[in-house]
Amino acid sequence: MERIAVRIFLNVFGLLSVVVVLVSLVIYLTVDSLLTYAAIGLLVGMVCFLIYVAVSFERLSAYFTRQSTKYGLNMLITVTVLLVIIGLVEVISARHNKRFDLTAEGMLTLSPLTKKVLKALNEEVSIIVFYQRDQIFEFRDLLKQYREETDKISYQFFNLDQNPGRAKEYRVSSYGAMVVESRNKRRTYNYCTEENVTNGIISVTREKEEVVYFLKGHGESDCTNMDEREGYSRACSALETEGYKVRSLLLLRKEEVPEDASVLIVGGPREDLLPIELQAISDYIVKGGKVLFMIDPYPVPNLVNYLKKYDILVGDNIVVDKESKLFAGDIFTPVVPYYRKHPITQNFDAATVFPLVRSVELIDPPQHDKVVVKSLARTTPESWAETDRESIKKGEVYFQEWEDRKGPISVVAIAEVSGGAEVKDEEKVVEEEGKKEKEAPKGKIVVCGDSDFARNIYITILGNKDFFLNIVNWLAEAEELISVRHKKEESYPFSPLFLTENQKKAVFWFSVVIQPLLILSIGIFIYTRRKTRG
């Protein structure tokens, strides 16, 4: 009886030593933070196994000489080799993994914008996430992708219920909340998403606060207006996501553009700007200021004449395109597919939609050597600039060669104004502010012949949002943020398909005419052949 008990004990002891060796080996190969404990476990397990072999040597020798044992041993070796191969494959794939994102918009991989931000990151950034139960797997998978892009990112996870003191220290009270820190800056977000993580990294690593001002007082839509057709709330929210502070500006009260303004946006004024306001904008540009003018086809002669000083001619017309328009849109909502090679449109292959857009051309020949003007976006050759307002009101427009201008039509122009000098009216002379050891920064201007493309109803269509944000980022000299962004799945309850008029015709002819005719022709051929043979 005593022998049986000793034998059982030895068998259990040997089995446990083998289990300890295998478990320690797996931990050693997969978990870098437990290498020391795994090595100790391996050593202890092997020593125990050797003791077991030494004590049970005679019994093991007799056991392994049996014929049945040899067959069983062969099977064990085969299974062991197979398990080792599977384990090695798992270890290699864990340490050298490659992700394949098969979603339509690449929602499971980092966006190009995030990758550009991480590539330019030069400072250590710490991310702290407070989770609840299974949330940690979602957050770990996301932040692991950040870590794979740069070693400047570190992250920690804390269970909110188990760490109330630390949550109070960071002023966090919701599950999934996140804190991003770098140097002495800290940003807190309600949930850990790629958008919030990237926004946090941008915010805490910027040298100074970037502020975008929306001009008001002339019928412009407010940046907080959530109305679908009139508001800019989605555009402002997108700017805040990229680390900008968004504020409104009433120039009549301030009489000058604030010094902290990174970009001034004049968004679709319905009333003309006063000379004192235009002078304030000129003073701002002279100092290296950046301005985005979005001018709808309203009569604003002061503003139109003002832009001529910068060799930009805003036309008194509306661009018409009967071919390159959205299937559900009218002929006054052209799809703009052609862009000049420029940092704003780098890797930008999406079309944009401009409802009721006027032409924005370059004055040729240029009148000022201190200004460099370029056309950024053009409509298709089938479009034209319609000048007959009565025809436009009736909706019956036709190209008239003697008064309309054939496309492609420029609808967006950019200008760079050399620093240290002010561009004045033609009857005045260009005055130099004085020679300085260091050249003054260049002023930048972007003029769009439409403001609707950035409104709530249109900003999520095609490439409008990326185009608007890229313009602002170029003006603010934040070119690391110029990129293509993920399209949000929650933007629509379905996957929208935007078709131009030509694409609509192609779909109609192929699906309604060509495909049925092809099937009918094949059927007639088969019927005729069988009839002939029969």
C-alpha cells in the first residue's frame, strides 16, 4: 500500500514538473515583462523533472522497453512536434504580426492623419485609460497600433472601480475616460477613440495654442449653429478635433484681428465688409496673417475689389455643369475633380462638391510682384460660368459663347503675400516696412467661390471635409495634419453612394440596356442552335 502511494506521488510530481516547464517556456517566449519569473520556473521545473527521473529510473527503463510503450511514445513525439510547430508559429506571428483591414473605409487601422502625426512626434506622450471589465481589450488593441508606429507613446490601464483615488486625481468619473499627458500639459477625454487620442497628442505637444476665428456681423453663419443648411457646427467640431480653438470675431468692435489668430475665416458674408474691416484684415496679412475667404454669389463689391489687390478676380457669375453633378443635385452643384499639385491636395484623390459656386480666377498678367497666386481647384471642361442672372432664376441656362466662359473654371485660388510689404491700391505705391535682418513671415490667402461646401449638410459629402481641414491646416502652417481622414461609420445609417450625372448614365445603360440585351442575345443564340440541331 505504501509503495502504491509513493508511486502515485512520484507520478504526480513528475507530471507537475513537466507542466511547470511547459508553462514557464510559453511565458518566457510570449510575455516580455515576466522573463525573470519564467526563467526561474524553467529552472525549478527541470530540476524537479531530473529528480523524478533519477528516483524512478528503474521503473521508467522497464516501462519504455515494452512494445506498447514504443507505439505510444511514437504517437507522443508526433503530437509534441506538432504542438511545438504550432507554438513557434504563434510566437513568430505574435512578435512579427501583420494586420489586414478589410473594412471599406479602413476603420480598423490608424488613419493616414494619425500616422503623419506619430511620424512627426518628437516628445514622450503618456496615455492613461480607465476601463470597465472587457473594455481593456478594445483600448489595448487601439493603443498597441500607436505603439507600433512610434516608441514615443506609452500607456497604462486602470480599472475605474478598483482605482477610485487615481481616478479622482485625474478628475475622471466615466468608464473609458482617457488622459493624455506630455511635459506639463494634460488633456482629458470622455472615451478612448483614435480621434480623441490623436487630438490629445496634437494638443499636448503643440508649442502654442492655435486659434481659428470666424468673422461675423455680415450675415455669416455662426460657428456654433447646428442647422443643417446654415450651420458650421460640424466644421468647427472637426477643427477642434485637430487641436484648434474656435472663436467668433466681430471686427467692428475689435478693429483689429487678435494677435493669437492662427487663421481668420470669412465664411459667406451676405453684406459687404466695411473699409475699416478690410484695412484690419490687410494689416493682419502684412504681419504674416492667414485668411480663408469663402464668398458666395452675393453682391459684395467692396470685398471683390479688395481681393483684386492680391491678383484674385472673383467673378460675377455662377458655375454650371450639366454633366459632372451629383445624381440628386442640380446643375448649379458641380462636382470638382481637378486639383493643382499643392500641399493642400497631396494624396487627395476625392472629388469635392460646391453648391452655387462662382469663379475665382487669377488676374493675368499679375499686377503685384509681392503676390504669388495659383489656382487650386477647377471644374470639368463641360462646365461654364453663367452670367445671365435671369436665366439662372428660371433654371433655363444654356452656354452662350459671346458672354459665358467655357470650362474648366477655377473655383478656388491661393495667394502668398511676401512679408514686410503691404499690397495697396493701384494708385498707391508699395511701401516697404523697412529692411530687417530676418524676413517677415508670408501672409497666406485662400479664396473659395462658395461657402456652402463647409456647411453641415455638405461637409460630409465626398472629400469636402478633408479639403476644408487641409486648407485650414495649410494656412496655419500645420502641414503635418494635412491628410486623408477616416470616414465615420456613424455619419449615415447606411453606406451612401454618390454618383455624378455621367456615372448615373453609365449605370443605367449597363444595367437596364446592355446587360438584359446580352442575356437575351445569349438565349436567342442557344435556342437557334438547338433548333438547328434538332
